[in-house]
Amino acid sequence: MHNRKLFEQNTQVVREVVELFQGYRLKYTSKQAFLGNLFELLLNSGFK
């Protein structure tokens, strides 16, 4: 881990996104890594 503060901020973002999705059940027509891709995109690109 190169930057502890950034790691902790990213952890908080992932936690909040997971909490947003808790009430939903996602269904796919084929196997997809939607949530994994979403989290990777959020953490790699960030947002303001």
C-alpha cells in the first residue's frame, strides 16, 4: 500500500456503494462481473 489515506478513502467509497446496493437483487442474462468492474472503475478513475 503506497498511500494509506487514499486507501482509507477508497475503502469508504466501496463501503458506501455496497450499502446503496444492499436492498437490490441484481439478475443477469449471462455471467458478468458487473460489480467487480464497477468497483475497479470507481477506484481507478475516482470521482468528485
